[in-house]
Amino acid sequence: MGIVQNQTFKNTITTYLGFGIGAINTLFLYTEFMSETYYGLVTYILSTAYVMMPLLAFGVHNTIVKFYSSYKTRNSINSFLTWMLFLPLLLIIPMGLIGHFSFETISNFLSQKNPIIKDFVWLIYISAIAFSYFEVFYAWTKVHMNSVFGNFLMEVFHRAGITILLFCLYFDIIYIETFIYAVVGVYILRTLTMMIYAFYIRRPIFRFGKFPNMIPVFKYSALIILAGSVANIILEIDKFMIGQYIEIEKVAYYGVAIYIATVIGVPARSMHQITSPITAKFLNDKNREGLIDLYKKSSLNLFIISGFIFLLIILNINQLYEIIPEDYTGGLLVVLLISVAKLSDNILGNNNAILFNSDYYRVVLALGVLLAVMTVVFNMLLIPNYGINGAGIATFISIVVYNTAKVGFVYFKFKMSPFCVNSVKTLVLILFLVGIFYFWDFPFHPIINIGIKSLLIGLSYGLIVYKMNLSEEINILFDKFLKKSA
């Protein structure tokens, strides 16, 4: 677990730095410097692009992680990586041509409810390409056990760039339309930077020759598109569908609520950058003991860490909503539902990496497609009647059902579970602290209340986790911190 702990720690730091900058953007700068309509438009463009991303990437970012460690010779590795670089163009080019010749039809369809969308539809396609190739180049570095700089680009770079653009907008250096184009430009620059770094880690040697398992690799790439699409549909389709059914400013309100809850997923995002290639290697080497150990440790440690973040969000959410514009405070139920859903994501540990890098990915893809359809149907039924709360309910149901199915499938096929006695103890601890702190408020300014409450929660949670020895790895980190502080 040494390399996992090292890079996970560094990734967690950069990810939280990015989320901190993003929180300032999302909760304060966007809400103060921009109208709800344009904020909703930006959220709509980026979310729709994220839905398209797995399709345009042709599953290559997952394919690189799964198969790279199985190739041992220089020629096979060069051929494999060359094909991975060019494979996304098989969908990017045809979809670009379709979009060019059918632009009027597509833009009219997407802008039926909100006409403001029409002039910016083409930015969705450009953004999706940038997102797709960023993931490809990032996978290129991850398989070389180098995930930290890529994680910095993924979490910090674009958010810092957007902060600068928001201040430029506030001081009238740029207009709102220029701001929207510049946001997409930041993502393009991020992708180009990732490409340069990836090629620095391993210089590409273009070789379009055959390589071992060539046909299975291409089949996997084609099928894994569905896996990425399912995950992104469950996470991002709600914002797209809100823009299709109700006023686009509601996308902004929903986006703020989702962002708050998404912070819970930060530890998992950080750990997965390095556990995914390690999981693939364990599977390729048939190292069952290593796989089980990684599964249980990643699940427990993520549950403990994300459980603490869950407590901070749930127990401070009322005070947080007091310091942002009132129009954005209607997403309280969304925050509660998605927070629970994100917590269930974390307790799965490296479950996704096991499934998508195993020989059973086809069955999981079929299950995922059914759940993606369920997500779309629930959103269609609930958004018109319940607005953003309906979208939150639909996303919550879809994520929980999907996660339950994935845990059950791994247990059925691999005979292993991520849970242990300490998982149950952690759950009881979280529920216990929610019961104690939820109705306990102080008669001060909301920011002071959040600070005092967070300190009390942190001390209580940390002390109990340490004294009960819920995680050996976390206790080792505590001990190192205490020795340095002594």
C-alpha cells in the first residue's frame, strides 16, 4: 500500500485544493458575478459535454489502464499506445461531420425550452473532445504509476483558470459571451498541458503494427464506452434534462447543491487514480490475495475519510445556505440525497476498478445500461413535477441501486466483500454523531458556527476513530502526525 498511500495523500491534497477553489467559484463568485441564466448555461454546456466524453474517448482511457501492464515487449507497447492515441478519432470525426451538417436541427432541439442554448451548442462538442483526450493522456501517465501532476491538472488547473476569468468578468475586462468561450479554452489548454506531460513521461513511438490481443482490446474499448457513458449519465444527465424541462437558471441552483455533495467523493477520486492500475495488475497477475487486501483496505479507509466529510456537510448545511444568495437555497434535499449516494460510492473502495478490468465487464455493462435507462426515465417523470428535487431523487435512486448491484456482482463472481466489522462500527459512529450534532447550533454568525461545529466534529470523530483503531493505516498517519507535533 506504500505507493497507494503516497500518491493518494498527494492527490487528496491537490484535489481538496481544487475543490476549495471550486467551492469559492461555485458558491460565491459565480453566484455574485453572473446571472443565474448564464451560470445555468455554463453548467449545462459542461455537463452535456461530460455525458458525451466517454463516447468520444472510445473507452481508450479505461483500455490503457486494463491492458498496458499485460504487454512486456517494446514493440507491443508502442503499437498498443499508438492505436490508443488515434482510436478516439473513429468517433470524433464522424460525430463532428454529423454535427456540422445537422447543426440547425440539433441546436433547435436542444434550445426548445431555453433559446439561449442555441448559439453555444457547438461548444459542447469542443469541450467533449478536450475532456476525452485529457482522460486518454492522463491514463497514459497513470499506468506509469505517475498520477499526481495529472490530478493537479484535473482538479486545480481549470478551477484556478475560471477564478481568473470570473474576476475579469467582474471588472468588465471581458464580456459574458467571451467568458463562456474562454472557459472552454481553459479546458483545451489543460488537455494540451496533459499531453505534453504524458509524452514527457513516455515519448510516443508511432507504430501501427499488430500487437497481442489486438481484437479483444478493440472489443473492450467499444464495450467499455457503455461503462463510462453509464457512469456519466447517472452523474451528469440530470443537469442536461433540467435544461430541457424547466428554466435553465434551475441548472445553476442544482449545480450548487450537487457541488456541495460532490466534495464527499474527493478521497475516492484521489485514491482511484493509483488503485486502478494496481488493481489491473493484480488481475493480470492473478494475485487474489493482493486484490482482496486492496479491496477491503480501500473500502474501509475511504468510508472513514468520506464519512468525516459527510458529517461536516450534513451538520453544517443549514449554516452554509445562510451565506449564499437566497435563490440558491432550494437544493437542501438534493444535498442530503446526493451526500448519502456519494458516501455509498466511497464504501465500494476499488470496486469499479475490479469490474472494469476483469473479464466480467460485459455483464456489468449490460446492468449499467439498464440503470442508465432507469435514470433517464426517473428524471423524465420527476423533474417536470418536482423540479430539481425530482432530479436529486432520480440520481439518488440510480446511484444506490447501481452500487448495490456492483457490490453483489463482485461478491457473487469473486467471492469477496469490501465490508468488515470496522465498516459497521464506522457506520454506527457516523449515525451517532449525526444524532448528536444535527440540532446543535450556536447563536453566532454562520461562518463562526461552521468553524466551531466543524472543530468539535473533527475532534470527536478523529478521537473515536483512533481509540477504536478502526483503520491501521489511518492510525499510523495519526501517530506520525502526533510524533511530529510533539
